[in-house]
Amino acid sequence: VQLQASGGGLVQAGGSLRLSCVVFGTAFMGSNVGWYRQAPGKQRELVASMSSTGIANYADTVKGRFTISRDHAKNTVYLQMNSLNHEDTAKYYCNAGWYFGDYWGNGTLVTVSS
């Protein structure tokens, strides 16, 4: 199983980005998925998650600005990020878990300029 994240980049404060994470090697259905981020000098933190039944949860710092979604036909989970601010600058990682294991994608860097 491999997860491939993409969509990061440099954006001005107030702008938007959409991250994508494609799952290879297994069916996407049945997994719990999440997006995490790690800023320099800080611990990795959960940003958003979605259960296999579609229930989403968000960190308080991103509620109302970020939206997690999943497309089973494309084996992909997305993170739509709006109203970005400097504190959102971090490397973002996707995660997917099934009964048989938990997997991480490569990180994708998001840099928000003031």
C-alpha cells in the first residue's frame, strides 16, 4: 500500500490550496483517513479526519476553513484549505488505516506568505 500526496505550494495569506492523496495497492473503501501537519520545530498534529462512514472531524484551528473529502472512485482523499494564514505553514501528510494496517504518505509542503 502506498499513499501519494500532492498539491502543496506557496500561497499568499487568505488564499486557498487543495491537497490530494491517492491510495495505491488496495481498495480505498473501508479506510479511516486523515491529514496531519508538522511545522518546523513542532510535533505532528491532526488537522482533519474522516471515518470510513464519512464522518469528518477537524482541529479547532482549521474548523470552518478546511474541508476533508474522499472520492472512492478515484481512491483519493482531499483537503480543501481556504483562508490560509501563516500558522498553516507546514508539511502536510496523509494517513489511511485499515484493519490490516496504518499507512502514511509522503509529505507535501504548504507555505503561506504574509
